Amino acid sequence: MELTTLTRKPTTASTPDPVPAPAPTGRRDTDGMAVASFVLGLLGLLVLNLFLGPIAIVLAGIALLRGTSRKGRALLGLGLGVADLVVLAVLMSMDNTVSWGLAG
């Protein structure tokens, strides 16, 4: 009867296992900012345009400056944020008040 031995690679204690590098999140963060600016700008046309409009503008600006791959969404978010503030100004001037409401 013959016994066969399994050969194993020799392990050395001096070489630790390599630590995987963290995944780059910069591009993903800017893409998320572009999408968030679009969503907040769109939502701001309906409610809270005094707050959501400027937030959409800032997020779109940051995403564009950092080089997002979703430039279209960032530009739409920028345009919708500006439109939020224009709608607010028009509705405030129609009511001659500092705030506006749909009830009149």
C-alpha cells in the first residue's frame, strides 16, 4: 500500500495577507448628489421651494464641480432649483406677501 502525501505551499509568517484597497467613492458620491439635486428640484416645484430650491442648486453645483458622470441630471437639478425660486417669486408677487399658498 502506498501513501501519498498532499503537497502544500510553504507559508511564511513574514508576509501578511494583502488588505484590499477601499473602493473609490468619489464618483459615486457626486453621482448621488446629481440625482439628489434633480429629485429635490422636482419636489421643490410642489412644496417647500424656499428650502429645496437652494439645496438643489448647491448639490448640482458641487456635483458639476467634482465631475459627475451624470451631468444631465445635475444640470436638470440646477435648472429645477432655479425654477423653484422663480415660482416662489412669482407666487409671492401675486399674493403681495412674503409667503404664498395655493388657497389664495
